[in-house]
Amino acid sequence: MGIAFSQYKEREIIGKADNPNILSYFDELGFDGSALKDETAWCSAFANWVCKESGLPFSGKLNARSWLEIGSKVDEPQYGDIVVFWRESKESWKGHVAFYIREKDGYIYVLGGNQNNEVNIKRYPKGRLLQYRRL
């Protein structure tokens, strides 16, 4: 989590310019960040970068739901576990991935990338949870 927090408040640059730190999340995985731009959905790129830098297993893919196959499913999350949410619908291929902080009042608080275009802590309704994963 220290590596993830080291990126806190990294954010997209509005307009034609791109944040080189966000592009490096893609580059470290073998994707061309400059071709993707910092407006590309980058929550999974961020999670992959953090895990790779930490020596943990990572999906190597840019879709959030790829994390459903990494580590093991857990029902009782711990600080730093992976959280995978659905986006649009449970049946959609779309999702969001981030690192577990805590739960309170029906919300899951996570540290993740591409949360309002930056690395931050955000809460999501627990009803959007697909799985908790332990690496």
C-alpha cells in the first residue's frame, strides 16, 4: 500500500498533454502509454503497476475484471486486498479495480487509480462489489 499511496493525487492532465506518470503505468506493462493517453481507463494499469512494483501477482491486462482471476477470492477483506466492482451492470465486461481500505455504512472505501481521473480514496456502494481478492 505504500507504493500505491506514493502515487496519491496523480491525476490526468486536461487537454492534449498527458501525465507521464500515468503513461508509465501502461509502459511498465508493455503497453504504449503515449498511444493510449492518460484519458484511457487506467484503474487496472495502476493496480498492475503497484503490484508489479511490490513484487505481487498482477493480471498484466487493462480490463478491471481480469483481476477476478488473480490471487484468491476472500469474503472478509483485509487492508490492501484487491476489490473488483461491476460497472454499468453485473453482466457487463466493464468494471473497476482498486485496493481495499475499509467498509462503513454500506460503502467500500478503496484506494485506486482513475477515480475521478486521479489516484485517490473513494467510496463505492457495497452493492457494486463483484469480489474481494487476496494476492
